[in-house]
Amino acid sequence: MKEGIHPNYREVCFVDLSNGFKFVTRSTVQTKETVKMDDGRELPLVKLETTSETHPFYTGTQKSIDNLGGRVEKFRNKFARVGLAKKSA
């Protein structure tokens, strides 16, 4: 690789702020914070709002809009006849 043009590719610790889940992967992300790992390594730290550990799609707690108190069905009933009124003879 050509020297001086590539970002620093290194191990980085990502932490989920909602539950404290940590994982280490390699990244070029720039960060000012560091964290001391259990094995003694000090790695750059990136804080995330959500990860696959807490996102509803991955945890199976995702809600369907059709099941939220019948709001979709109420909307359909309210506006069902709006498009039908324009028939002319």
C-alpha cells in the first residue's frame, strides 16, 4: 500500500449505550475516547445508541403497524368511500 494516504485501520471497541454490550472489530473510525478491555488492551471506544443486541428487528420485539389498536383499519374505514364518489353516469 502507498504510504500516508490510507486511514489507520485498527481494532476498535463498540459499546451499546442501552445495555452495555461491547464488541471489538477492526475499523478506521476516528474517536477521542479509549476503554481498557478485560485482557489489558486499551482500545479506541465508539458509543452506539443501538446494536443488533437491542434493535427490535433483531430481538423479535418489532411491532406490526396493523396490530397497534386498529389504527390502520380505522383509517381505511374513514377514507374508503373517498375515491368511489367520483363516478359519473
